[in-house]
Amino acid sequence: MSHQTNRPEESLDPFTREVITNALQSAAEESFINLGRTAKSSVIYETLDYATGIVDIDGNVVAQANGVPGFLGTLKFCVADTVEKFGRDGFEPGDVVMLNDYHGGTHLNDVAMVAPVFLEGDGRDEPVMFLASKAHWTDIGGKDPGSWTTDATSIFQEGIQYPMVKLYDGGVENEAVADIVAANTRMPEMTLGDMQAQKASLDVGVERVQDIAREYGWDTLETAVDAWLEYGHDLVRDAVEALPNGTYHAQDYLDDDGITDEPIHVECEVTITDETVTLDYTGTDPETEGPVNSPYAASISDVRSFFQAITLPSAPTNEGFFEPLEVIIPEGTVLNATKPAPIGTDWESSAMAAELPWKALAPHLPDKLSAGHFTSVCATIVGGTDERTGDDFLVIEPQPGGWGACADRDGADVLVCAGDGDTLEMPVEIMETRFPLLFGQFALDTPQEAGHGRFRAGTGLVQDYTMYNESGGFITASFGRSEYPPWSVDGGQKGDGNYIELLRNDGSVERASKLTNEPLADGETARLVTSSGGGWGDPLERDPKRVLEDYRDEYITPEIARDVYGVVITNSDEIDDAATESLRAEKRNESEASEHETK
Amino acid sequence: MRENNTRVAVDIGGTFTDLVAVTDGALSLEKASTTPDNFANGVIATLEKSSVPQSAIDQFVHGTTVVINAVTERNGERCALITTEGFRDVLDITRANRPDMFNFRYEKPEPFVPRRDRFEVGERVDQAGTVLESLSESAVKAAVEEIRDRGIDTIAVSYLHAYANPEHELRTREIIAEQFPEAYVTLSHELTGEYREYERTNTAVLNSYVRPIADEYLTTLESHLDVNGVEGNRYVMKSNAGTSSFEQARQSPIEMVESGPVGGVFGAARVGTNIGEPNVISFDMGGTTAKTSLIEDGNVDIGTEYWLESSRQHEGYPLQIPVVDIVEIGAGGGSIAWIDQGGSINVGPESAGADPGPACYGQGGTEPTVTDVNLLTGRLNPEYFLGGEMALDVDQAEAALEPVADEFGTSVRETAHGILRVVNSNMANALKQVSLQRGYDPRQFAMVASGGAGGLHAAALGRDLGVKEVIIPRAPGQFSAWGMLLTDLRRDYVRTWVRPFEREAAPAVNERFAELADRAVAEFGEEDIPPADVSLELSVDLRYTGQEHTVQTPVPVGNDGTDSTVSAASGETLLTADAIGATIDRFHDRHEQAYTFSLEDPVELVNVRLAATAEAAKPTIEPVSRDGTVAGATKASRAVDFDREGTHETTVYERDSIPIDEPVSGPAIIEEPACTTLVHPGQGFRLDEYANVRITEETQ
């Protein structure tokens, strides 16, 4: 965390530091909100698939506003690599650098912009701070609409790459670059709108940081930032010390890579000491032919969000906060892929970077972690030509699902995955107004067939997207965790897995978990079903009253109450205590007997 | 408008229930303890304590916490929901977001209607309002039968796209009326004509949930007023900064959710327009929170994206009703200063409240609060708190700060400075959030500060923000109640109607406005208010095609397309083609102002909005005449610590003795019973003809 600029030795009073860092955080948030209010892609304004941050010239994230946790570790690389390319003195006021290739750290749709902050009349020839943001653009070319696909075999099929180019040079737009952007998208109006909105939001952030520097002076500001980074480390130190020391291990599988049906093995060893948390992913399978690969920075983002979840979930973070975290991901594996491996659905593997240590530690950290959840972003792209207007449409959405049960309560129904955050599910009424779709249902997936336990998992979501458009349309989707369902804890049931059913006009039903450009005729339905989470504890230990409540709220049938929970519900909808007791005893004996047999 | 009569406003606050009365232009104030067990008792107590005889009251305006309290305490009524088949779970699904995104045990908000009490019926309308499946009346009947059998008599009805075609909701109400006439029924489209099914359904459900409690409360109050001979008009304050009759409030009680705080914002707007400062930032700092809102051109900012109980950790519950846009933060006189795990100083949101209160109250509080700091720096007078009703204990305040000072290895005095800097910075950020962050330059605004603690911090915040001036109105401690006296009857209407916004659309858009205007005329008519007394204000929510979020843009109205309001009786075309062009120009400007850019893209209409107001009788703000001299208003002097501006021997003035229009140089302290105002070195103040304190920077 050393800065090479000269810093005054004097220490700063803690109050002024607090005021300055609050102001920097506000500046990041203001820039963030600005982009959300003006973007043209729903994946930005509703999904909030973007982040804005203030990063110093050494790549330390000073303040960051996130819509999703998935960008928690990527902005530092965007700035550090940009500074490396142009040199510390290679910037002018008004520059905006654009990048989205492997240096950006996530799939190509996520376009980053980096803008230096200078102060007029300051005399310095290098910027002290940068504003950086990264946002998912709906379409950046590539072989299929929406750019990411489930069957690309090379990054060159996934869209255009912007290799750290100056979109603005000293405040003047580089028209050649803008023309290339416009020529390489299927949705130029939307894409140029997003580009303009993203650039304007950086301007706002730059101006706010200048205001702060003008008020306190650069030197004071730098001192405050140093103290703030140190504070991040101080903040987390006790939380790390409180974690249970030891070595833990977990392994799991990705369903497939979209090209072959082979499952992909991932694993992680977690070592906790008083001062450090080390995650070692050695043993994970090599990068794949299909696009489920994750670049290093994307995996690091998920690792960081996990680290925050087990330490101080609500604390403000900065680079110092992550100092105790050590990560080993061998290069060339599915969690640290190398160019030109395709990375379009990088969330499928990067989610595992958090999922593995989560699985290893959940039984040991019940106050921080639930059982396994539906994990996959379950992203969909639906598009076509809207016959109402004659315009092409394209909507990208993550789909929410069931979360795992906790040690002391049931899991949350229908929530976006850990890789998404303050991401808003689009209302049905807005979806139907904007796009030629009709929803047949938008419901909890009940009766719940999986995820039962002493505490029950949250249910998944069932949605029927029916094409309401004479010329039909198409759907692209990546629903991971279909074959290898959410994991449980302490004898709970696993979840049931994410899947899609295509209800054809001829009455046939096709089941799938990955689709690219699948045609949907007018009147045909894509039924999107997300998984329940995993249960916690033996279902036979569930309080019968809770079972009765679940029955009354139609989460379960009397048969599930009987067969899974050993609870007998009478015809008058009450618990038959005696019958329940004997049924539970019987079931316990049965399971003991079967355990003996297997031994 | 009748003159020379008595108007009374009563506002229920967290600690006190305030009464402000104006009789023939003269102001009188009263307060009583708030009575959470039965709020009506506190209201009645202030009425009985007041020097104004109840039988003389010509107009009674009331701001009440009864609705928000029923929600917070979860003691509303069990209710049922009837909704479209396939959609009963929208209350569980919510928007599925995780605001506390690193919490891997996130808990969703519990719906106000359990799943078992939600009934699905066959019916379907599309976004254009076309009926795709007609209402299954047998399913509605079966649902009503079951609801009745369960002993539930409050029913919310919310169908998909009901805003676009309310036929099925209306028919459902008829069926319920035939089968179960005693039931309270709320139809979603009558509360809001906007799309977003979760938001609209939750609004309908919460309206049902609080309805019996609100009904009972209003009945109690009404019978008290009847018994005591209050014959004048009775109004309830709504969240849209307007009032309604008790009768209308019974139908849509959820509109009273922010009944109290909006009085202060409206009051600030009126103080501003009265002195020719239509651009105002309101700032209200009480014991627990500080609230701020921006008023442009005399108009309070009203939005319909309101969330109850939302925070960074919790998504809360949406209400799609018009609510004044207020930013509220946990910074008040009782806010506690504390040190977090990383060794950093924080102030609030935890408050010592009224009991035990700040350490200096000597009621057992031991944690350092903002009030303690104000006392230690000489800003508060230990002998004149609440007009001398309570003596403050300097030693207790000092003892409370010592542990914090020790932790930082600094003095109590330095620590006091630090706490002031942090709490002021938190409030400054909130003030910037409503101004700078929305593209407004604070230098073009005056700040109107109120609340028990507002005067102590306003001058420093105003200087930091660079506002034109800081205004401390009269009765700053009861300002919300005072603001209520000046309000008019108001109803807001909205209809989602997405389409290109262009000149050719004028007749069709005009038709939508006319529908809303007809509703307004009809509903005011039910209260015997003729169309000639109803004025209409139009606006549209616009965006560039492809965007989601909109910018609310006022529409010039009338035949010449230049006015901002039009009488409902004028018979004029509400919206002309020329007005569409002018509105689009305004939209580009507003987009640029808020977001620093505008586009040449086509513009899309999302919502049409109409605000209908009927003027209520209200007091005019009268000039105050007063004899005396500045010297005569001087009470004492004391050493006041102004942090970086140094410690100064500072003259203390009694507000009610200060003569009108005499400039006084700071530093100064202005005392009055419910509020102390600080004027910093380099600033000066004068009382204007309405006895507002006006603080400005003195030119060097």
C-alpha cells in the first residue's frame, strides 16, 4: 500500500479522515446512481450489473459503489493495467480510457472506463486518483445477439475487444473509436446511450473528487486515503482472528462447458490462521473449450465477496480490508483462464470460487453462512423483432432462485444469487409493456419437492415467458447447477436444480439448461424454473408446528409432510401428535437400519 | 376565503404532540406528551391545554403518526388479497434484490398477508388494457365466501395491469358488496394508476392493513371534536403535502403514512415564497433524525417511489403513493457518538431519545450525544433549555465524552470538535444529496431550518453548502404543525401510458389528462367543492426511448399553453400540441441539469400525472411590528467555542425582543424557548418583517 508520491509526515486527526473518506464514498455513490438513472440497458438500470469506484494510481480501491458483488475485485486491475500501459505521466485531464478484454477481468460485455482526476493549476504531471466503472453493455457484437453465448469456443466469437483505448483524449472524443463501437453492435442506439451515460457518470465523479481535493488539499486527501486503507485492515483484523482456525476442504462440479457433457471438477482448500485466510484452488480442472471459464479477476471478485461475508458483511471496504486474504488459483484452470479461452458465461465458474469455501465452512460458521443456494446467475437473453413497433428487442436478465436454509431459520425464497446484489427483478407489467411477451405465471415453485430439513430451504421461482409476437423470437440461457444441485448441511435435503422447459405449440415439452438462440414461435412458452436451496438438519427434527404452517401456506402437501417430515396431518388440518410420534420413530429406525446395511 | 377566524393544527411527534393556533393573525403554541397507547389522547390533551377554546375552532388540521405506527408495530388488521391466477406470490418474490449484498443469510421482508390468505381468480388483461380472459365471477364468489368464513373483513384486490383497464377490479367490488357488504375493500387501481405489480399490490395490501385502525382513530377524534363543539372543517395531512377530509382519509389511509414530516417541508416552501425566495432547501433537525428536502420555484418535490423500512441492510416495503421526497438521516440532538471496530468515530443513527436522553439531561444517560457537545462548547445555555424547564448538567456531558477522548488520546474539547465535524459532515452529505447530486446549485437556494436542534447547526451547514442565506422561521420547534395550517386540499392522480411523446400525440394525451381531471372534479364534488375552486397542475414522466428511469416534467397548460395551472371549470384544452413541444424542451433541460447530458433521441411518455388542489381557508402570514432596540434584546454574553473559527465571547439575544430589520453582526446566540440559534463569526443576521431570523455571510 505504499505510495510513491511524497506525503507529509504529519498525522491527520481521525475526524477529518472520517469526513474525507465519507465524502469520497458519496462521490462514488453519486457517480453510480447517475449511471443507473440514465442507462439504456435494463441489465444496467434494473439488474445493476455495474460498479463505480475511486482508485488511486497504485491500484488501491479507495471507495466503491456496487450494484453486484461481481465487480468487487476488478476495478483495481482496470486502473493498474491502464497505468501500466500509458505510464504514470501518460494522462491528461479529460481522458477516458475504455477496456473490456482480459485486462478488464470479466466477460467482454462488461466494458470498463477509467478517467484520471487532475486539479487545475495543481502543477502535478500525474493524476493522484482515478474514477473507474464497469458496466454490462447489452450487445458488443460477436456471433450471437447479446454477445455472450453458451457455445462459443473462442473469445473472438464473443464480441469486440477494446484493449485500453482512449475514448476521450484530453476531453475530445476520439471519433474513430466511437465509430468502431457503433459499427460493432446490433443495438447501436442502446449501446451509444450506455456509453454516453457511463462517460457522463465518470465526469460527475471526477468533479466531486476535485471538489474534495480543492477543499482539503491533495496532501491532506492523500494522507486521509492512506489512513483509510490502514483502517480497512484494522477493521477486519479482529474479525479474521475470530474465525475458526484450521484447514477445510470442499469440492464440487460444474454441469458441463456447453460443448461436451463432461462435468468439470473444482476444489478448494481453506486454511485459516489468526491473521490470514488462504484459499487454494489447486486441483481444479483446466480451462474448457466452452465459455464457462473465468478470468482471474472475476474469480477474485467472488472470493472477496465470500471473504466479506464471513468477516464484516456490512462494513465499507477498501483494498486494506482484503489484506489478510491469500488466494492461489493455478493459471490455465477454469478459474484462471487465459486468452483466447472463451469467457462469455464466466459467472458459472467464478461463482464456484465463492461456493467452494462457503461449502467447506458453512457447518463451522452458522452465524454467517446458509446452506447452498441455486448458485447460477441463470441469465437469459430474449429477443426478436417486436411486431408492435417493428424494432428489434433484446432483454438480458438474471433469474432469482432459492437460498439455503440457515442453522436457525428457513432459507429465503426467490432471491438473486450471491454473484448478484441489489439487482431488481423486472416487474411483469414492465416486461409485458416493453417486450412482446406474456407471463402465464410468476410463482414460488411449490409444492416444494427438495431442500427440506430441520430448517427448510427457500423455494425457486417458476416463470412462464410466452412469446406474444407474430414473428416469434428466440431465447439464450445459461442455467448452471442443473445436474449438481445445491448442497445441504447436517442431514438436510439437497436442492432440486435449475432448468428450463420449452412448451411447444405442438404440445411437446423439451427440457434444457443451456440454450443459444433457441427459436420460440408465437404462443410458445419458455418455462424458467430455478432451484430451491439446500436444507439444514434432519427433516425429522423439524418442529411439527412449522410443518403444519408450511402445509397451510401450501408450500407442501400432506404427503410431503408425512413422507419427508414424518408429520401426520388430519383431515381437519391439524397435527395428529400420536401418529406423528410413531411415524417419526419408525422412520428413524429405518434410516438407522439402512445405515447399518451400507456399512 | 373567510378572514379573522381560528385555525388550529395538531402534529403528533415522537416525544411531543404540538399544537399551533392562529387567531386573527396571532400565533399561540401548546404541547403535550405523545401517547403511543392511544394517540388521540395526546391530541385531545393539547386541545384542552390550549388557550384557544375548542368551540371557537373554525378549521382543524391534523398530522398523525397513527398509520406509520400501525405498520411499525405490526398491529394492523388481518386482511386477504384477491389477485390474478398465477400471481399470488408477488408479495413473496418482491423484487428479489439483496441490498445487503455480502450477507449470505439475508432475510426477506415478511409479507403483510400470509400466503394462505391470498386468493387467485381467473382473469387476464394485457398491458394495452385488452381483456384476454374474462373475470371468473364464480372464483371471486368462492374466494369471498372463504374469506368471510375465516373471519377476515378487510380485502385488497389487485389484478395484473388493472391500471390499464380497471373493469375486473370494479366488478370484483360489486360482487363483494353483494355477498359481504360489511367488508372494507381496497382496489389497487384506485390508489395508483402506475404499473409495477409488486409495488401496487403491496400498496393495496398496506392500505387494507391499516384501514380499521385509522378508521377507529378518526372516529374517536371526530366524536371528541363533535362533543366539544368544533364545527369547522376538519382535515388530515397527507404524505403529498396536501390535506383531505376525514372521510377521504378513511378510504385511503395509507396516504397518511408521512402525515407529520411533510408539514415542515410545506411550511419551508411557504416561508420562502412569502419573502420572495421560491428556491428553498428545508432542513429539520430534531432529537433523532435530520430531514431535508428541496423546493424549487415554491413547489415541494413529490414522488411515488417510496419505501417503508428500507435501509442498506433491508429492502423494506414499497408504497406507490405520492410522498414528498424527504431525505432522512440518523442525526439529531440525541444522536450518540461511538467508536467502531476499526477505531473510527461515528455519530448516530442510535439516539438517546427523550428517555434517558443525552447525558447532560441527568436522567441516567451516559453516552456522549450531539446535545452534550453543544453544551460543552457553550452553544447551549444550561439554564435555558426548553425555556428553562430543564437544567442541563455540564459535568455529566464532560464525563460522557471522556472515554472517547481517552481512546483517541486527545482532550474532551478536541473530541467535542470532532463529533461536531462528523455530525455536520453527515448532514452536509444529506443536504448535498438533495441539491448538488440532483444537479442543483445550493448557492441559488435559501435554507429554512427548523426542529429543536436545527438552529444550532444551520448556520455552519449553510456556510459549508454556500446557500444564499439561512432562515430560522418563527416557532421552529413546532414548525411542522405551523406548516400544516397553510396547506390546501390536494389529490394526486397518475396513469401509466407508455408511448412516443410527440406533437401528434396531443389529442390522445389530452384525453388521458381529461379522464384524470374528471375524476378529480367528481371526487372533490363529493365533498361539495365546485369545479371552479379546483385547480389542476399537469406533468408527465418522460425518458429517452430505451431508458427505464424517467424525469418528471411539468406541462404548460391552457389554451395558450403557458400557464402552470388551470381551473377545472375553465373548459380549456388541457394540453395543446405546442405545449408538447415546450414540454420536450423542458425535459431536455431537466435531463441535462440532473445528469449532465441530454440526447437527440426520441422521447417517450411513461406516466401522465395530475395534481388537483382546492384552496382551503388559511391564515395569511402577517408582518410583525415590534418596538425596542438591539441592546434591549441582549440577555447576556458567554464564551462560545466555534471550533476552527476560535472561541469568542458571544452576545446572547432573546428572540422575541429583537427589533425588526436591525442588522446585527455575529458571532451571536439567539435564544427562544424551544430552540437556540447560532450565528458564526463573519456572519450577521436580522429579523425580517415577518420575524424570521435571516442569517447571511457578511462581506469583508
